[in-house]
Amino acid sequence: MTPVLDVRGLAYAYPDGHQALFGVDLHVHRGERVALLGPNGAGKTTLVLHLNGILTAGAGTVSVSGLPVEKQHLQEIRRRVGIVFQDPDDQLFLGTVRQDVAFGPANLGLRGAELEERVHSALDQVGMTEYADRPPHHLSFGQRRRVAVATVLAMEPEVLVLDEPSSNLDPASRRELADILRSLDVTVLMVTHDLPYALELCPRSVVLSGGTIVADGGTRDVLTDRDLMAAHRLELPFGFDPRTVDSLPT
Amino acid sequence: MGAGHGHRLYFHGHSRVHRAAGHVKLLALVGFMLVVVSTPRAWYAVFGGYLLVLAVVIAWSRVPPTYLLKRLVIEVPFLLFALLMPFVATGPTVEVLGLELSRPGLLAAWGLVAKGTLGVLASLTFAATTEPDEILRGMQRLHLPDLLVQIMGLMIRYLDVVTAELRRMLTGMRSRGFDPRSPRHWPVLARGLGSLFIRSYERGERVHLAMLSRGYQGRLPDLSGARGHEHHHGRPAAIEEAAR
């Protein structure tokens, strides 16, 4: 089966010469939820920006469901890969929630009733339909994060890429977002420092450190590997022991 | 939907002036300003007429006059400048309360105050009765360059974000013993504003990235399907249509 995300030997150096990625290999299959873990500066964001062609690989290849990330396919690639950025204020820039959610599918050429239907269903999936006519900046942070997820869902992506989805959320909003993510029928790649969140949502974790993949396995196995964790500046929150968390909601 | 209004100058209402289409109001405003500006300063009575026209529109819009008058404060720096003119201008003079004032200076000051006040008042009335979104749509209907409308839209959207950032920055500075009023601290303030500029610039880049990620290709797409069901303030769509 063709993986949804197929990254092979990806290397990248920024124009200033700083090399961020040194040959990354990553495969994500349909329906998987994968956490991308790693310390600050590991190259996680750089990797994410390659997935939809914002950055172009210095060496190696990226393909999405078999379609290589190349200039002539960018529009289709960006439909297939939906990135939810960390700060919802960067993602929501129009006058109302409805317009913001419509922006992506409208760029794909949808109009009229079809567009309206997409917007409605995306807002429905994140439980924000009643806020459709509000200006985004009047919403709470948690609500804005959910709308940001909807702006990407409206494009019906094949893989949802989330950059630090739980950051700055209060515990209730954090849990609500987890419920929403679990309810979605979509492949998820989640960049996070929130290890309990990774354990809760993602059966599989990949650790990126120093620009290469240093571990790839079951989230519980990764989080309980003391040497691995210590070597890559990964630490569990005080009092959290993955071994004692047994049954995970699916 | 009480919280649904984008900017601080807007005064929520349902009057005819509120319901008039954005592009009509925008044209009326620009036309009014051009006429005011091109009226010779010495036609004193005509300015009274202009004020009367504005007063009628304001009364019609049911925006309380005090609401607008309070916001006229923005004009103060210009008034100060106007106040200086009779003292610094040259030409024949006239004596008022023992002060030698320049006649052309007085006339210029009057012109500045009258035209400025009418202009600001008209703009405030426009802003009080038109939501930002409707202003943008009006600009679009008038076929102003698309890029210009997009930039205006983003400006309106991010004004609050940037001012909130500035406020947090000042709070952070004050918490460390900084006093923005003391000239001794102005260099710090300047550096703060500099870094605010950089931050805003970087935010601009991130917004652009996020737009590209959703397939943006340089033009704001037609979002009309997403606007069709917009019922402002819960008014039925039929009334909305009738008002257009």
C-alpha cells in the first residue's frame, strides 16, 4: 500500500548555511496517528514545512499518497496535506470564522452550495458551527485552535499535520481537542512536546533529534526507554508514568 | 450576537444609514470630502450648510452625537497646529485681545479647523455605521485593486493582535520598573517598538505561510458561498437583501 506520507533521505540546509535535516526517512500509512517528538531545534518544523512544499528538499524526496512534492503539483499537495499551525492567529486572518474556513476550499475552486456544505461540515466536526459568523479574534484561544483545525479539515486533507496542538490550552480545552482529534477519520501527524498527549492520542511515535530520526516505534515503548529519552532531551512531566496508564481510549 | 462587531469605532444599530450598502456610503464620504475641501475658506455660511447635512445624517443613523464628539479628540493635534497659524503666518495683522494676529493666518486656521472637523466627523459617522467587513466589500464592489483590499482587510484583522502585543510588552516593561512617560526611558521604548515591528513582520511571514498551505495563489478567492447565509444581528435575510 502506498504510504500517505513517504519521506526518503530528506536533507535540508537553510540559505544561511545552517543544516536542519540530515537524511530523514519517514512513512506514515493511512489511518495512522503518529506523534513527532524531539527537543527544540531538532528540525521538526523544518520537516513539517517540507510535507506541503513550503520548503523544497535539498536532497531526498517527499511524496504524499504517491504524488511527489514538486512545483507542478503544489496545489494538489496542499489539499492533501493540511497543516494546523501553532498560533491560531496566524491561521485565522479573515473577518468571520465562516470566511476563514471557506478560504482553503475556495482556493481549490469550490463555490456556492458546495463551499457552504464543506464549511458547515468542517465546523461541525470541531463543534463550532454556532460561531460561524463571529470574528475569530473574539473567540477564546481554545475555540480559535478548533477553528484553525476546521480551516484545514474543510480542504478534506489526506493527512492532518498539527504543530503543538495542545500548547497554551487549558486542561478542558486540551481534552476537548483530543476528543475531536480522536473522532476524525483522518491520518494524523502531530508535532508535540506534550508526551502524555502523544501517548493518549498516538499509538506510534517518531523521535527526531539533530536532524535525523533516532527512534520510531510504539509510543509507550519510546516513552519508557530511559536511555533514549535522556539522550534526546525528552522528559516526562513530574509524576507521569506511561507504564501505569493502561487502557487508552481509542 | 452582541460581540460580533469588529472594531471600536462601530456603533451597533439598524438605521437606514447602517443598512445602506458600503460602496454607496464610501462614495458619498469621498464625494462629501472632495466638495468640502474644494470650497473656498471664506464661504462661511456654506460650511454651516455642510454641518447641517452631516447633522441630519447623524440624526438619521441614531448614533448618539456624544459618541462621535468624544472620538473627535483624534483631531486635537491638528487643532493645535491650526492654533499656531495666526501667530506664525505673515501678512496684514489684526489685534485681538491685545495680540497681533496675522489675518491670512486666521483664515488658514479657520479653514483647517472647519474642513478638518467636517472631514473627521464624516469619517467617524461612516465608521460608526459600517462594519469593517462591509467597508471591504464596498471597496471590492467599487473595483479597487484587489491587493489593496486584501491589505486593508489584513490590517483590520491584525490591528487588535498587534496592539494587544504592544500592551503586553508595555506591561512587561512596567513590571520591571519602566515608565513610558519619562523621556529617560524613551530609547527603551523605541527599541521595544522596533522589536514589535520585527515581531509583526515575522507574524506576517507566518500568516503568509499558513495562507500558502491552504492553497493561496495570490488572489483572495470568491467566498460568496460562505457569505450567502450571513444574517447580521439575526435580521432575516430578506430585510438584508431589501436594504442593499
